[in-house]
Amino acid sequence: MTGAPVLTALHEGWGELVLNRPERRNALAPASARDLREGLAALLQGGARVVLLRGEGGTFCSGLDIDLFQGGAGESHLA
């Protein structure tokens, strides 16, 4: 599956954030961290009172994608 690193869906009274990098076991990349913040803000603004966070493809999250964060490549996106 390809596409956005984080998918967002607003349901009636609740929201869903889906880590969408199953080929990397949903490891967090700089874009994922940014999209999680933006997606959560959008869900809360849309009226979500509960947010479900899950991973696509059978794995929740394997942590940081070390390949992308080595050498400081992702530091500015984490602040």
C-alpha cells in the first residue's frame, strides 16, 4: 500500500489516525510525525472526542525509521 504516511478519518464523535507505511512496519518518518500532529488537530477541530490510533497491515508501529533519522535528517520535524 502506498500513499499518505498517515490516514485520517472523522466518524460521528470519534476519529481515526492510521499509520500507513506497512512496508516499513509503520516506522515513523519525518512526514509521519508531521501528519500525526496535523491529523490529530484536524480531528479535534472536527469534533472528535475519542481518537483511535492504529497501524495498517497488522503492525502498530516499529518505532522510528532509523534510515531516515540518522544524521539529523528528521530533527526539525519533531519539534
